[in-house]
Amino acid sequence: MERINKTLNKMTRSSNFQKRYDQMKMDVLSNSDVQSFLLENQNELTEQMIEQNLMKLHEYASQSKGCANCNGLDGCKNMMQGYEPVLALEKGKIELFYRPCPNKIIDDERRKTEKLIKSIYVPKEILQASFANFSLDTPDRSDAFEFAEQFASTYQPGTRMKGLYLYGKFGVGKSYLLGAIANQLASKGIASLIVYVPEFLREMKQSLGDQTLNEKLETVKNASILMLDDIGAEAMSSWTRDEILGSVLQFRMHEQLPTFFTSNFDFSGLEHHLTHSQRGEEEKLKAARIMERIKYLAIPMMLSGPNRRH
């Protein structure tokens, strides 16, 4: 049985092998990216160095750089999906490294943002909202936008700042504006929690039986920035109003944690809703306590306009 080096020697002496090698070398050296590298380092490179590192140059030339002709991260054809090759000259040697490509960087940033914006029962489109797509076609929308944008751009963890209580008809963009704030904050590395109130309160009732209520309640109470979406849309009981909602708002008021709200009700309408429980009980004092906490935490602003869900 012949030794491997003898076999290799025979192959390299083969005319077909030599032709293929010469063609590969010509293709590599005519590649524009390789030529740019060789030109940039021409004072340090030698023919021998190029010959010895031809396979590295071939690997570099055969892959996409800068996501050229790329259909997205899922369609990446490089050896390492989402990574592009980089040539460097170090200590007299040609080295080949890999770094995240532009699409990979964007995807990583998106995933990082998604991790910062936690949510409970919130539609996906709200989590993808942006200030750029928020319509400013009425004065009150411009006012709300200005407050929201200023909050998102200036807020720093630990700062005492009031949130917004956005109210208006269905589909005018109240929840969307919360999502835009959350995304802008996430771009600064600041986490927030968006909670769809009706489903959250239903889950709190169910959690009485599985011993997870306190853990879930503490998560909401301690969120660095909390956004309570669609408060007033729930079927309110005395227990959810006083023990859940009241507890959350009391803690956040005491700790001065930024809190945002959306509702179809203005302040007086929400107070009326909180006054009357599912059992028909009228508890004006308890409702007034909840409203005092909301007024302490947030500035009321109306959003008008057509229903943008249709």
C-alpha cells in the first residue's frame, strides 16, 4: 500500500491536476476583493506567501462579503451562516478571520431588542411599532407623540418621570404608541414590560390555584417601565381592582417607577368603571383610591382620529 505522500506527489504531477490548480489560482487572483487585499499589502507580500496561502485566498474569494447578492440571513450561502470572511496580514502571514455580516448584526440587534421588550398578551404588531409610522394628523396626536418621543429619548434608569395615560376610541393607535416608546427605549438598552390588562387579570385569578400569583405579581410591580394596555376593558371584580391593580399601582407610586396606560375611558369614565364591580356593588372610595394613584403616575392625553385597524 503506497504512502499518502507518494499518492499526493503523483496527483500534483498530473497534468489535469495542474490545469485545475492553475485555473483556480487565476480565478482567485483575478477576484476583485483579493486584488484589493494584495494591492493594499503589496509592500509586505511575496510570491511565496501568496502561493502558500492560496487556499485561504480561495476560501475568501468564494464567499459573500457585505451581504452582496444575499437574500437575507436565512439564505446566507457562506460557510458560516451570518459571517463573512476577512483577510489580514499578521506577523508576515496571511490570516483568514470571520466576522458577523451586516444582516447578522441587524438580526442580533433585533433579537436583543425583543429580549428587552417583555410582554404579556400583547399583539405582535405592537412589539414592532416605531415612531416613524405614527400618524400626526391631529393636534392631540402631535402632543402625545412629542411627549412620548421626549420620554423615550431622555429617560435614564432611576429617573423620576411621569408616564402617559392615553385614552380614545378603538383603533386610534394608543397601544401602538406604547410599542414605539418601548422599542425606542430598547434601542438604548432599557427594558420595559407591556401588559394587556384584561388577560393579565384573568391569569391572576387562575394563578390562585397554581401558587404562581405572587411571582407574576412581583414581576409586574417591579418592571423598570410598565405599560398597562387597555385598562377598563376588563370585567372588574373587587379583588382584581384592590388586590391586583391597587397593589401594583401603590408599589409603583411609592417607588416612583414610570407607568403608562391606555384606555377607551377618560379619567371620569374609568373611575365609573372601577366603582361598579361584577356583583353590582358600588364602591366609590376604593375606585377613587385607584384613580389617585393613576393620576399621580401618568399625564392624561387623548388620541383622536379614525379607526386604523380597518
